[in-house]
Amino acid sequence: MATTLEEFAQLEPLWDKAIQSPGNISLEEKHQLMEWPTLDEMQANAKKHLGMSVEDLFRKASGDPHSLTYPECRLISDNFRIIGILDDGDRFTWRRKRPDLYTKRNQAREAILTPTELYAIQGVDELFFQIQQEDFEANEAKRQQKPPPHMPREWVQKIIDRTDDKSWGYVFYHPQGMAGWDALMEIFKGVLEMPLYFNGYEDIHEFKFSQFIPVKAEAEIGELKQ
């Protein structure tokens, strides 16, 4: 997946092909142009996290984008990837540096998408921040509904109520080979041993853990521990 201006420029022949002969674009080229993973991975992510197929998600987003939930909106916006690119490079500046390439990329995408896919993506682009804000406000309202002072918070109570694995804590994904993480791991061991002061902590403190997982700069979801 392209992350630098040079890599985006190298895709220009593919964009030209899509604009001039969209019918000759293969499925693999379409996914490369759209920055989608394989269709199997797209289907797996949609099924696992949303309980629906990619086709059903596109139909919903195309027909009634206002009905999308934030997770549904987010999956389309993130190109059906659960873990985004860790090294963004020029991804958010190349469109300003080379607006001609950005325009051509968009023309190529419009040429190869089905009407349902195109309307779905356009709807998500238009409504993403509105749906994101509504989701944030709904979650914030839930957080404001605090339990009585003597009762554990909801997330603590859920751990207490588990009948099997009660583990909880912190998982850090970090770029493989980056300096400084070993030192942070040692420091965090001490942090992990420090007591926390909230109702219910005494019931779950022994299950607290931390884990540091190195990943490649462009990690695929299959490489990460869920």
C-alpha cells in the first residue's frame, strides 16, 4: 500500500488504465486502487465485527447512509481494515502536494466502482464526522450515568462477573525494531504493580497484566493478536 508521494506517483499508470478502460481492470487491480485488502479479508472483517456481508453493508450505506452505525461507517472509511497503517508517510499531504494526482485517483475510483459501492462510499465520506460525533455523544451520555458511589463502575463489574478469564490490563502495539520499548517495558512493570483506587479493584487486581506486541509498519490484521 502506497504511503509516500513517490509510491502514489507510481500508481498513475493504473489510474490512467482505470479511467480509460475500466472494464479491463482486474479484481486485484481494483483492490489495489481502492486500497482494500483481499475480498476474503473484507468479508471476514465485516462478518466478525458487524455481523453482515460486504455486499449487505454497501447496500445499506448506499440506500440509507443515515442509518449507518459508527462501526459500519468506520469499516468503510478505513477501507475494510481493522488495524490501519502505522506509518502514514505522505498519505495526508500528497493530495496537497500533487492535487493533479489526487484528482486522477478519484476519477479512477469512480470509474471502477459499481453504483452501489460508489454511492456507499460517497455517503460515508459526507456523513462520517456527523455519525462519529453522534456515537461519541451517546457513549459520553452512558459514561455520565455513574453507578452509586459504593458500587464498581460498569467495566469493573463486568470483569468481576466473569466466570472464566478475568484478565484485564494494557496491550501496546509498537513498530518492530523501534528503540526505547524495552526500557518502557521495564518502567511499566513498576507502574503495573502500583495499586489503583476505585471500587472493586481489590477483586480484580491480581488479574492485571500488560503486553507489548511488536508489529510491522504496515501490519495486516492477521499479524496482530486480537
